[in-house]
Amino acid sequence: MAQRCYVLAGMEGSPGREEVASVVTQLLAIDDVAFAEPLVGQYDILITLDTQKPLETVVKRLEQVKPLCNLVPLKANPVLPRERMNRNIEKIPLKA
């Protein structure tokens, strides 16, 4: 069963707006990342995952994205199949 997980992530140094936007773009290119949003405060990005893989596996993949650091996995909830379908609606072929 798929799960929706949340991860807080910091960035090394004092990242500017453009650097944060660049990292968010890199994160959104990862299959398991459903959403990534810049934050203000102790952490720089909130990452939402929709995955069937173990959370630890996906977090290890996220750790490879530089300059992310201090990743904190949060709550993980099971996702019903009908909720996942909304994400893939563009992939459903239309009849001619």
C-alpha cells in the first residue's frame, strides 16, 4: 500500500531564493516526491512523498540532493488508491 510521508529539510549555508527554487525543482523531478514547498524558519523545505517504498529508502535518495541537510522524516499515512489516482489523471488515455 502506498503511503504519504512528510520530510522537513534544511539547506547548508544561507540559501537565497533562487537556490531554494533550484533545489525544489530538483526534488520535484524525483518520482516519489509529490510536492515540495519552501519554508521560512528552522527548516528550508517541506517535502511531501507519495511512495510505496520504505520511507528510509526515499530519505536516503533525498540526502543525495545537495545542499540538503538535516532531513527530518515526519508522519507517514497510508494512501487509498482513489487518492493516488488524482495524481495520475493526466496519464489516463482519452477515447478518440
